[in-house]
Amino acid sequence: MEMSSHVFTDISGLTTVQQPSTVAELELKLSNIELSDVSALASLEEFTSLRRLVLDLSMNAFSDISSFAKLELLTSLESLKIDLSKTQVRDIQALTVLKKCIRLSSLDLSFSGTGIRDTSPLNECWPKLTDLSSLQLDLSGIDLSKNSESLSNIGKLKSLRHFSIQLTGTKLPESWTLAELDRLKDLETIQVKGTRLRLLSLHNVVSCWKKFSKLTSIELTLPNCGLADIDGLQALGRFKALERLVLNLANNTKFREVTHIMSMGSLENLIEFRLCIRGNKKLYTSKWSWEFLKDLRKLQTLELDVERTNFGSLSSLSCIGELTTLRSLRIDFLNCPVDDLGPLAALENLAGLRDLGLVFTWVKVSDVSVLSFLQKLVQLKSLQLKLGQTFVKNLEVLSCLKGLALTSLTLELAGLQTDFNVLKELKGLKKLESFDLDLTGTKVDDAQIGDLSWMQTLPELHSLTLNLALTKLSDAKCLKWLAELKLTGLKLGLAETSLSNISGFSELSALTDLKRLELELTATKVASISSLACIGKLSNLRKLDLMLGNTRMADISTLACLGKLSLLRSFTLILLGTKVENVSCLSCLGKCEELQSVRLHVKDSKVTDITSLKSIERKLHLDCIMGDRLKELERQRQQESWELKKKYCSVQ
């Protein structure tokens, strides 16, 4: 018998399946469709051969999940994902049925942003799921402060190899630990993510993991958790089989001592190491040295993010030059007291490096000639270089890039007061596919922006991000060279310029391959967007973002042309602070059959009526970005819709 798979975006789709007993995989993507009742899920009992089931029910108004009881008949299930985030569900007693799904090997449960206060019903399931090897739990934003047994019995998942838990904004009991995991001797990967947790010490999280001899991956993402010390990190040094370690301790401003991180040098099998301790300017770094990194001889990926800390010296970073196995490296010293980039010269020894990111924005650097070592990295494919808001006066060193085979390049040169003619040397990058150039706050004018037409000589360029905010740009005609590129993605940031005439944009209709367009005209002098009618000719467009806030514009009727974009999936329009009153032209989006999401930002504008947008109301997101009056109108519309659905269900 031939097995099938189905994906539905409407719960009624279940009734259209001719032979449910032959379905092996089923996905119900029902997020944010004003679903107030899920009793129709009872028909899942007919899908007796299901091996994989995805139920995305997030952002709906239902509260009763008793229909989940029928899952007990799906005894062939091997993979199950249930997303109840941002629903009205408060009681998950019905999920005890999972103990009957004894073949489950992968389980993903999300209760984020619900009113659930007790997860203990799951505790009776864990001992029965003897084949479960992967478990993901998202408990973000819920209150478990009075539920000390929330994770008990997880230690009885004897086959568990991969465990992930998200606790962003979760209220936990004071005695909370992950000690229950200590019984899982065969655990290979563990991921703990959470922000705004009341954790005073990492001891509660990692000190109890004494028997994890097989661990190969640890990810601790705990920013803004009020950590007073990170002594518990010393315990990580015992996991000799560890190949991947991610530590994100950003914005924990209470702890001072960081030398415990240096014990990571004993993890000689590490292949990937990512460290983020940004936002703590009171660290004791007198005894600190990056020398421990040189002992990680197998390292292929290294990321160091110490933004806004007092790691002022790069001298010991020269040891990175000894890690010849490195393939990806990112060093982020944004807003740190760095005044000498000399030690970076040692990176010239990393001949196998393919991906490099160097961020030194807002540091006291004036001489960047040391970056000439980049020309020796002949394997480099992706480069991110951020030197904005520094004291750099000479960018001639960028000419050394022309001989590289880069496919992706990001140059952040915001605020620099220098000559940008050297950028013409980049026309030698014949394999460049993606280019991100940020000239925000520089003194480039229309003539200099027109000189960027050298990009037409890059035959492989398909994606361009060009940020010219706060420059001397005044006429969009200086950007007419864009029409000669073969782009599939374009992002133009023109905010807070003297731009008033955008008639030059009419030539963008030549970009017929464009799939993604983002245009920001915020706080410009633009009064008319009639030239944007050209967007209607971009028949391949999938994603469109128009940021028109705080302009002089009062009429957006030109956007009626968007009805021609049959492939459009996502549209965002920002009108905050404008004189626009009428948005009825957006009803044309009802013709876009592929459309999935419309976001309309109208705070502080004159828009008060959205009744003309009924054709797209199920795809329209207004959320908290509306003006107060429009918020109330939207709440009324949703309430009326839910009441009608409840009435209909009761009649049925």
C-alpha cells in the first residue's frame, strides 16, 4: 500500500482525505487563524498509520484540548510536534495520552505564552516513552513558580540523546535545577535557552551534570538572568568528548570574575566554540588571557563577542593564528577600549579560513593598515568588516580585497569622514553574489552615489543592501544604475536624507528577477510615491517592505498596483506619523493568492478605518503597532469573529 503525506492550512482539510489510514505524514499549519475550537482534531483517530504529525495551533483562542485524547490511537507515531504557544490553554491533562505513543522517538512541545501553570501531567508520560531520543520543550513566558515537580521523571527517558528547553521569561521555583537530567548517562546534546530568569549562579544549571560522559554539544543561552557568578562553568571542563560549546551570558552585569572560562582550554576535541559576554563593563580582566584558545587544536568555528566590555587589549588574541584548522571566525569588539589592531596580523596564517567577521565599530582605531593580511586568505568566501564610527581616515587597505574570490561581503563604514573612491577597487570581485554596504552618516552626495555604478561590473551579484541614511542624497536619479543589475534581492535604506524626488525609482521595473524588495524612506521629504507603480511590474516579487513613516505623503493609492503580484507572500507597510487616511487600496492584496502575511504599522497616522480590508483580514497583523483607536477597533473585530465561530460550533 502506497503511503502519502499531507499539509493543511485549514482544520477542515482532515475531512477531505480519502484514505486516512494510508497517510504517513501530516502537517496542520493552523497558526493565527482565529481558531476557537479544535474538537475536529478528534478525526485524527482515523489516521492510524501516521509516523509523523505536526500540529501548529499557535496564536489562536481555543482553550479546550480534550480532543487530543484520540492521539492514543496513533500507536505508529515516531515524531510529534505540538505548538500551543499564545493560545488560551491552561490545562494539559489531556496530554497524558502521550504515554500510549510508545514508538515516539522525537517530541517537540511548545507552551510559550500560555496560562499553563502545571506541567506535571507530563511526568507520568516520560517513563513510558522508552524509545524517545529527542525532546524539545518551550516553556517560555509561563509561571511555574509553584510547580517544583515540573521536570521530574525526565530522568526516566533512558533513550534520550538530545534535550532542549527554552525558558525565556519563565517564572521558576527558587529551588529549580536541572538535576533530574543527571540520570541520563547517554545524553549527547543539551540546549538551555532563557532570558530574564532569576538565576544567581550557574551551579543550579550545570554543576549536577556529572555523568554526562558522552556529551558532544552544550548550548547555554542565558542573557539578562542576573547571574552573580559563573563558577559553574568549571564543571564543563570535564566533558572531554565535547565538540560544540555555545555560551551566551550577555548583559549579566553582576558577575565580575571570568577566568573560569579559561578552563575551556582543556576541551581539546572542540570543533565549535561561541562565547558571548557582552554588556558587562565591570569584569575583572587583569588576569585574563585569550591564550587558552591555542589549545583547541581541532577548532573549526570560533566566535568571540565581548561588545561593551573592558577587554581593551587584543595582544593575546594573536594566538588564534595558531588554530590552522579554523574555517569560520568572528571577533566582535564593538564599543570596547581597543586602540591597536596589530595582533590581528597573526590571522594571516589561517589559510583555510572561509568565513571571517571583524567588528570594531565605536572603538578608538585610526590605523587599519594591518588588515592587509586579508589578501593572504585565499580561501575566504565571506567577509564582514565593520569599522563604522571609528577614527579611520584612510581606507586604501580595502584594495587588498580585489584579488579574493569572495561571494559575500559586508562593509559597515557608517560615520567615517574619508574618501570612498577606493571602493571602485572592489569591481575586481567577479564572484561576489551578496554585497551589504553601509554608508550611514557619511558625507557622500548624489555624484558619489552615482559613482557606485561600478557594481554593474559584478556579473554574479544577486543581492544588494545599500544604506545611505543621513547622507547628502537628494535625488533618486543618482541610483538609476541599479536598474542595470541582475538582482533577486534589494534593500535600500534612504532614511533621514533630503530626498524629495523619487521619480528615478520608476526604472526599477527593469529588475524583473527581483524576489525581495525593502525600501526605507522614513523621515524624508517625499510627498508622492506615484513612481512606485513600477513595483506592479516585478512579477516575481515574494517579499515587499515599504517604510514610509514620517514622510509628507498623504496618498498611497499607487499601491493598488500590488494586486498584480501573484507570487507575493509577505507585505509590510509602515505609515506611522503620516497624513494617510485611506488604506482601501490595499484591498487589492486579496488578489495575491500566495499572500500569507500583511503587516500594517499606522501608529500616530490618520488611519482610523480598516473595514475596506476584509479581503485580507485573516492575513492582516496590526498587533501593538497601531494607534489606540485602531487597536480598539481590531479587538472588537476579533471578539465578534470568535463569538460567531463559537455560535456556529454550538449549532453544529
